[in-house]
Amino acid sequence: MEKALVVIGLKKSYGDTVAVNNLNLEVCKGEVFGLLGHNGAGKSTSIECILGVKKPDSGEIQLLGKNPVKDRKQLFEKVGVQFQQSNYQDRITVAEICEATHSLYKAPSDWKKLLQVFGLGELKRKTVSELSGGERQRLSVLLALVPNPELVFLDELTTGLDTKARRDAWRYLELLKSQGMTIFLTSHYMDEVEALCDRICILKKGSIIAMGKVRELIDKSPYDSLEDAYLWYTGEEGAVNESAYHLA
Amino acid sequence: MRALITLLKTELKLTVRGMDTLIFGVVFPCIVAIILGIVVGSRPAFEGADYTFMQQSFGAIAAIGICATGLMGLPLTVADYRHKKILKRFRVTPVSPALMLGIQFIVNLIMSVASFVLVLAVCMLFFGYRMTGSFVGFAMSYLLVLLSIYSMGLMLASISPNIKTANLLCCLIYFPMLIFSGATLPYEVMPKGLQRAANILPLTQGIKLLKGTSLGTPLENILMPVVIIVALAIISIGVAVKTFRWE
């Protein structure tokens, strides 16, 4: 299988704190890959190093066979990114940010259609600051898809979305996957991970503690749900009861 | 090209909506022109001068718009976008640093020219101002001064580690320059000592150039300041693009 992403020996520390410790992973083209772990496990740092936004202490990254720093301009024609937190220019409207993003690419998707898909068509004239948390989140995912990318990074794609919006987003990502898009995502929702991901990698304190197909990882654990298996892998089964809250 | 035009259109709209560049860069110079016009406008610049105080000050008032846009609007917008991690989002798109800086350059240039046109209109319509010198010469000097101030602004934007430093540096350069270069306080009324100190400020030289061309008085040693301004502009823009940081 052709590789969309290859990470070899990625390391990144902030002062004495090791954020990512010797990360090795490969993502095939057309695959949906989930990077899991608690807050602070190193997911966002890994993504930012992979994208060349942060400089890793050591390690090698190949993104669509290219170097994210040296081949930046070429590469980001085909790579879409949604950061965990997105800020926009003051007083910019939804239509303006979409149009501006659209203008940056040679062969982008139709942003007006995307607005409909993400249920934001009615909000075109509103400023981004007037949107609710869920609407902003949908907008940030939408903007990552504007380049019509071969590979898209979605960092906590459905945090803050209501149930219906989540399901709509999943359905759309499944459609994109069926068209051959590679998706690299992080999520705290195990139902989402189970519904979307082919393979997952679980990080704990910057190191990989488990990686493989979703089914395989569940089978290797003493549990039969991904949520329980995940907590077992991260060594915190005791917290299962509390974690039930987070599903809602 | 499509990116340039779309981003330019968007950023221009945002700048107008943002109001501050509009107030300090466009409205403020008009107010200075109006006050000066009312107070001393039609008086001769000095005993026996064959041009009015307004004609003498016109170049200086025109320079206020250049400073407000180039030393406040331009660097503070770039620093703000970096601070808010808006540039980080652009970092993962195919856009180049030169384009990002270039767009802010052009947006502020448009605001500055708008300011100039309004000041010219106010002075001509209400205070009978006429440019006795060469308009082409004045326009060339205007662009030269703009280039030197903007390149300084771009460099400030790139070298400031955060928005606080950017703010501080801009204020440290903007206000003394605005007051002592002759842009607001007429150079001619300053004591000799202060004039000598003010001569070091690049804007003072720029305003002399603007005054000379707008009045049509002979310019001495024009080549040297022009060469210095252009050289400084090239170096500053080089430093700005080289040290540009997305985050």
C-alpha cells in the first residue's frame, strides 16, 4: 500500500517535559487513522510536528512523500488541516473566510456546497464571532476540507457538536473516505473512533502504548467495547464509571 | 493572483470594519488639516513668503496618513494575526510569507492614499489650497516616503516576538516621529536645537522632500536622501521576509 504519512523516531520536548517520545507510525493512502490519548498525551504536538508547524527535536516525517517544511507550498495544496483551536480575523464573516480560504488553492472544493453539507448555509452573512461553539467547530472542519485534500488532519473534529451534527459529520467523512481521501483524526469519543477509524494508535505520556486495527485492539483486551479497552490500555479502567459521563 | 485579489478584498473590508486605521490614518489627518486651515491657513508662511502656511504644511499633513498606516496599521495587524494564531492557520496552506506581508502592505497603501486624497480635497475645497510645485514630483516623493516608513513597519512586525513588544516598538517610533518630524508640529516653529535633533528622523527628511516638491522650491542634495531611503527600504524588507515567523 502506498503511504500517505510516515513518521520515524519523532521526538519533541518542552524543557524537561517530554511531549512526544520516539513516535513511529505509518498511515496508508485511503485509510482513516485515529490518534488517541488523554489530554496532554502528545496528540496535538505530534500533529503539529508532522505538519512542520513545530520543529521536532529529532525524527523524520514524510507527508505524501514530501518534507513538510521544505515542500510546504506544494504539499499544502493537497493537505487540509483543522487545528484543535482555530481563530479568525476580527469581524470576518463565514462567507468571507470560506472565500478567502478557497482562493488559496489551485483546485479547491465548492465551498457553498460544503456550507450546505455542514448545515451552515443560512449563516453565510454572520460574522464568525457570532457563531455558537458547535457552529464554529463545524466551520473549522469545513475549512480543512476546502482544499479538496488528499489527506486531511482533524484534531478533535466533533468536540462541542450535538448528536445530529456529529452523525452528519461522520456520514460526510465516510463519503470522502469512499472517494479515497486519507483522514488522520484525534478524538475523545470512542463511538466516533469505532465508527470511522480503520486503525488507531493510543498515546500515553508521549509514547505509543497500543496500535492496530480497532477490532484487534479490542480483542487483545479483556473487554468487548472500545471504550473499556481504551481505558484498560491507558491503565485507568477504574475510571470507567466516571467516563460514562463524557459519552453524552 | 486569485489569492492576492480575494485576500486583498477581504483584508480591506476588515480594515474598514476595524475602524482604528480609518480613524488614525484617514480621519485624523483631515482633522489636522481642518484645524490648521482654520487657525493659520491663509496666512503667509512667514513675513514676505510667497506661499501660505497651509501650502507649507501640506506635505507634512500628507505624511501623517503614511505614518499611521505604516507604523501602526501595518505592523500591529501582522503582530495581532500572529498572536491570535491566524498566521498559524495560513502556515498550513500554500500561501507565502511574502504574499501575507504584501497584502497588508497594499491594504495600508490604499488607506494611506485615500487619506491623502481626502486631505487634498479638504485643503483645496475649504482653504483654497493649490499645489504650486510639481504634482508628479510630489507623488514620487510620497511613494518614496511611504516605501521607507512601510518597510520599517514590516520589519517591526517581523522582529517583534509578541504583540506587546510590537505595540511598544510602534509607539516608540510612531509618536516621536509624528511630533518631531514636522508632521503635526510645524518644523519651522521648532527651536534650532530641536530642528537639528529632528533631522536624524528619516521622516523629517521625507517631509522636507514632500514640502519641497509641493512648493516647487529648489531641492538641494536630493540624491543622497533618496539613495539612503531606498537602500534602507530594501534592507528592511529583506529582514522582514527573512525573519518572518508564522507563530
